[in-house]
Amino acid sequence: MAGQRGVVDFSTGSIAGKILAFALPLFIGNLFQQLYNAADTLIVGNFLGSEALAAVSSSGSLIFMMVGFFNGMAVGAGVIISHAFGAKDSQRLEKAIYSDIAFGIIAGAVLTVLAVVFTPMILRLISTPESILPLSSDYFRIYSAGIFFSVMYNVLMGIMNALGDSRHPLYYLVISSIINIVLDLLFIAVFSMGVGSAAFATIVSQAVSSILCFIRLQRGVGDVRVNIRKIKLHGKELRGIISYGLPSGLQNSIIGLANTVVQASVNTFPAAAIAGFGVYGKIEGFVLLPITTFALALTTFVAQTTGSGNLERTRKGIREGMLIDVVSGEVLGILLFAAAPFVVSLFSSDPSVIEYGTKQARIEALFYFMPAISHASAGILRGKGKAIIPMFVLLGAWCIIRVVFVNIAMLFTHDIFFIYLVYPITWLISSITFLFILSRIR
């Protein structure tokens, strides 16, 4: 497996070189994923106006909450797979992969049904304004109908990353991103089909990427080949996946829930504020890419080297990976601070939307070194098999404190400034906490 082109074995060779070799295609792949996620917002904002843009933006946190759970589960499953890969335990590796795929199929199907059925109730729970509720319902329900493919893509990509193959997910994301953008332009700019067609374009592109990932696994990643007839749950491996993955999945979902509560507060402001908040969220997704990418690379690195028993290499890689993560995140944050008005204007020509988005950037962008510390620390701890620690840290800082702060602030003043301010405050709290924990763990 280590010798196959496109597969990275972290147990030997240059640490920084291996991390960068693994992270670069992963970063580019995630960049394309962000591009096709942002395509809906950008094209809707430019062709359908601010209310349609607000409708798409209003459900962003909900979508993250749903998909984020399975993304976190995939990261946890990846730890089990990486441990088995590093230890060269082929039997355990095979069972873990098949259990992970089976779990994704079952959970993805259940989530799809629930999300479609309860769309109107969910949107009303987050205070979606009546003026944009019909458009929001169209977008969210159609997106939910295809959420199974998003879940399966995260599961399959997580398996490939855990095996050291970050290149092929990149290729598939490039293809699906192109499909999504072309369909968005065709449906909205040419045929004027409305916001629901943007969600449908996303469904099609996600289906393509998940199918391509499965075909790749069937053909083989290293010595591992998936046989569709062997896909089933294995009790011991499933318990391991849940043990490692559930904390990460719950962490993502709880953060998504907290952001949804914050979104409910944002939804009490004018449509331009909702649109500006949503636009900034898309832009922030691009800035956070290197941060989350290097954190995932650190998880895989730490898991593989821990599995191989090379603890000195693990410690050295943690130091180098953390430095890369923090520097890359802060550099992009500085660039965003300077270019905020121009970048926001790419999504909307409405001066009010640009003003809201720029104001948020100017408050948050210079502090991206702090989420870099938090994400990298969480990745390190997951790789060490201590996924429950980052779950509790981020639950406390990014969820409980964030929600309490916003709700108390809104009791005293209806000023969106305090919603923007809560992010750097909670990043600071989580960063200090993680650095203290890492200083105590060997």
C-alpha cells in the first residue's frame, strides 16, 4: 500500500513533506467543494436578488448541522481505519471499512426522509422570516431529498483519506464542482428556474462525486478493494467507529445547532443582514480550508504513526503540523480583512449586503490563528484516540458560551455587532483550553 502512487504512508520519510503531500490535494479538493457550495449563493445572489439570497443563506447552518454529524463520524471512522492501516492489520481494516459504509447507507437514508418530512417545521423553529419562507422551503426540501449522497460522499472520502489517498477525492470534486456550476448557470441564468433548482444542481453533483468514490474503492486503494456483497455491519468495528466517531459527529452537530440558534437571532434582522451573514459564511469557508485540511492531515498522521508505534515521530509531526496550520490560516485572514468589500461584492451588488458582510469580516478576520489552534489541536487529539476531549471543549466554547452570549446580548441591544463579536471571543476560549490540554498529554 505504501508504494502505490497517490497513497501516503506517514510512518516513513519527511514529516512536513508527507503532511503537505497529503494535505495539498485534500485542500484543493475541499476548495472545489467550497466552490460548488458557494456557487448556489453567488449565482442566486447575482441573478435572483437579495431575498432569494437570504432564503438560501437562512438554511446554511441547518445543512451544516445535518451533514456535519456524518462528516465527524467519517473522521472518527478514519481513525479506526488509519490505526489498522498503520498496524498492517488487513482483517480489522476490511471489517472497519465495510461497517463504515453500511452505517453510512442506513443513516443517510434515515436522515433524508426526516429532513424532507419536517422541512417547514424546522425552518419555522429557526425564525425564518415569512417573507422568505416559501423560497427557503423550496431550497431546503430539495436539498434534503439528496442529502443521502452528501452523507455517502463524506463516508467514502473519509475511508480514502484514512488509507492515505487524498488525490482521487480531489479529482472527483473537480468533476462534481464543474457539474454543479454549469447546472446552476443553466437552471438559474438561462431558464430562470428559481432557488430550488440550485439545490437540485447540488444534489446531482454530490451524487456524481459519491458514485466515483465508490467506484475507486471497488477498483482498489492500495491493497484494499471494496466488494459490494461484503458490505455489512461488524459489531466490534461498528462499536469502535461509534466510539471514535460519535464525539466528532456530535461535536459538529452541536456546533451546527449552536450556529442555527445564532442564525435564528440573525433572522430577526433585515433580509440584507441575513444575506450578508450567509455570504460571509461562504467566504469564511474558503479561509478555513487550510485550517481544517491540515487538521485532518494531522489526524491521519497521528493515527498512522501511533498505530505503527513511532511516538517520537508523532510528537515531531504534531509540532510541525500545528505551525503550518496556524501560519496558513492567519495569512489568509489578513488577506480577507484587506479585500473584504471586493470579495463580498462578488456575491451581491446590494450595498447593504456588502456593508453587513464587510463589517463581519473586519471584526473576525484578523483572529483566524485561534480557530487554527483549535482545529489542529482537535485533530491531534482525535488521532490519539481521544475524540471525546475536543467534543467537550468545543461544546463548551463554541456552543454553550456562544449561544448564551448572543441571547444575553440580544436582550439588551438588537445590534448584530455582538453576533459577529461572539466568534473571536469563543475562538480565544477554545484555543487557550486546547493548548493547556496538549501541554498535559504526551
